[in-house]
Amino acid sequence: MDTTSYTLSAPPPIVVEWPAVATPECFGDETILMIENVTGGSGNYTFNLNGGALFDLGEPIMIPSGIYVVNVFDDRGCSDDTTYLIMEPNPIVVSILPEDPVVDLGDSIYLEGVIEQSDNAIALMNWASEQPLSCPDCEATWVFNSLPALYTWTVTDINGCQGSSSVIVDVDYDRDVYIPTVFTPNNDGRNEEFRIYTGAGVVSINQIAIYDRWGGLVHYEDNLLPSPTGAGTWNGESKGQKLGPGVYVYVVEVEFIDNNTVLTYRGDVTLIR
């Protein structure tokens, strides 16, 4: 009878060479975790993160910042583990002033970028929009838009990390047109002509037509340049003859900068001598 006894030795424990994990370069970036060097156990190693899916040894895994419990397993289920705390840089935080910008039709407005937080020096600045702006690579810029438009300011630090903010510049569509109701062509040097006064946002005065009370055309002009000092030259005459005091009807067509909008103004003006 063979009384020889045998002692079964357990495999050596798993020993993992836990790699250093680089901090992500920028806020929101990912970094690489790759387990390569493992000894002991029974071989055929795999690993997982926080109890998730298994990965093969040497497979690079992209991970964002956070806390990760990493377990390495052999084919018998034996394991070794460690915990990683992956930190990340602070975000670059920027804003734009004013917060709720509104530009008058045909006018401009000044937008200023503000860096509220950045761990590193800023290397580049850029404004982006489909609408015109005065300085694309400055901290602040004048912008010109006749329709509501989105403007985005992006800064890039010396590590290539970026922060951005966007704002919509709205448009005040109040039409800057003034048409007098009275004029006095009496050679006293004041208010001698019927004129159309306009401000920013007007492209042209397409036409001015003046009618008497019977509907007869007494004065007509077209293709006039807008002017804050008044466009038009009706002096109360028709075909070289002075017209009598009374109420006359005007029809004025004005073209604006926003999508070539054309509005027709109708009303009456009193001629006083």
C-alpha cells in the first residue's frame, strides 16, 4: 500500500506593476490607463474598472477624471486591485459683456470678453460669427448685425486648452424715420422744404410722391440718399408755380438695411405760407 502523501502548492500571488496615469491635459479631456506588466497567478490576465467589462492586458483604455477601482484577474479568478484618483485641471471660464446685448438697426455695439478663471496664461483669443466684427483676435470687438446673430469668444491657453462663451446680439427694429407734418416755404430761411429725416439703418429713400387733394401728382423724387439733415427738395411748387396753402398727401418709400426691407409711409403734410 502506497502511503506517499502529496502537497499541492498554490500558484504565486498576482503581482501587478501598477502604472502611473497622467493627469488629463485640459478640463474635460481623457487620459490613458494601460495595464501591461503582471506576474504570478495562473496567467491569462484580464482587468476591469469599477466592476465593469473585462479588458485584455495591454489594451489602452481612455478614461476621464474620477475614482477608479482597477482589478486584475487570472484565469482562476484570483485578483489584485488598486484605486486611482484621476484629477483634472480647472476649466477655463470666460464670459461676454453685456449679457443681453441689443443693437439699434444699422448701428454697432461693443462686446467685451472677460476671463473669469484660467490656471495658465492665455495664448490666443478669437471671435467667431457669420456677421461682421471689427477685431476677430482681440479681447473686445465692435459688432455690426442687422439681424439677430450669435457671437462666440474662444480663448486658448499655452497648453492648448480652451474656454468659450457665446451671446446672441438682438436687433432693435424701431425704424428711425421722421416725416414732418408742416412746412413753411415763405422765404424766412426756416423749414422751407419738405424733407424726409432718417437715421441709422436706412439704405435709401426710394421715392417721394406728393399729391394734391384731388389726387394730382405735384412733386416726385426717387433714389435719394438717406440723411439725418433730410432728403428731398419739395419747396411747395409744382412745375415752377407756387402752390397754395393746404393739406397735401405724401407717399414715401424707404428701404432699410435688414434684408432690404421696404416700407411705405403714407400721410399728409400741411403747406403754410
